[in-house]
Amino acid sequence: MKKLLIVPLLVFLVSAHVIASQHDVSLIQLNRERVMIIQANIPDSILGSTMREYYTEIDTFIREYGYEPGPAFARYLGHHDWYTTVQVGFYISEQFPYSGQGYIYSTYLPGGLTATTVHTGPYPYLDQAYAAIEWWMDNYGYYSVSAPWEVYIDDPTIVPESEVRTQIFWPCSPIAP
């Protein structure tokens, strides 16, 4: 009976290592970055469509004041039974003169030590990039200290799905929180 338990564990470990080897994970030092966001609890059944609506609202707000939004990002703060708590937004200039309006507001993504990797390919496989960073942290002695976020480098309406790049940032520390 014990041998049967070892086989699935070995398969999991080998699978995790293969996923990690497909993503180069780096440790970088980030400065905190100003962003304009909407934070919401969104039902899983409408997560994608609601996030697209929020991106449009934030983009419009930033452009109304004559500024160009930076890259779009999403930061998943928690998943619950039927909904996800997420921050959806864009990087913005420190010079952007407004702190927000209504439920659109500015905040900062954290600085500090961060594990990062770039995923190339369809969005449904993005979980492999997260798994690679988790594997890297586990194997190199780092601990998660804050929620990760993903930055959309390429526009999937322009770039072929197989070439779309998304960068994951995961704040970490060599000291357990």
C-alpha cells in the first residue's frame, strides 16, 4: 500500500520539475509602482468579462486626463467558494494628478525581492508559470510574502495566442513570514 502512495508523489514532483524547467525564474529587486485599480469580489462565472469591463473603465478614466495607461495587470488576492477577490488595473505615472474617482483608485504594487518569470502561450496555461515560481521558491528557500500579480506584455487581440507573453511577479523573502 505504501508503494502506491509514493508513485503519485513522484509523478507530481517530476511534473512540477518539468513545468518549472519550462519557465526561467529570476529573483529581482522591484521598486514599488503606482497603479490605478478597481478591487472587487467577482463571481467566478463572470470573472473574465467583468475584468474586461473594469479595464475599459480604468483606461477611459486615465485617458480623460490626458495620460497613457501603462501595462495592464491583475492581482488575485484570494479565491473563495464561488468568487475571486482581484485587483484589476494599469501602471500609471507618479505624475498622474488624481487619486481616483468612485471605485477606481490609485495604490501601489509592492517593491522588494520578487520572483518572476515570463509565460509565453495561451492564457489557460498560465497556471504553469505560477507553479514554476512556487517550485522555485520551495527549492531555493524563499517564502511568499504577498499576493502575486500578472502583467500582460502583449495584446492578445494583436499577437497570436501561442506568442502572447504574460509576466508573473511574486513577492518573496528568504525569511519565513
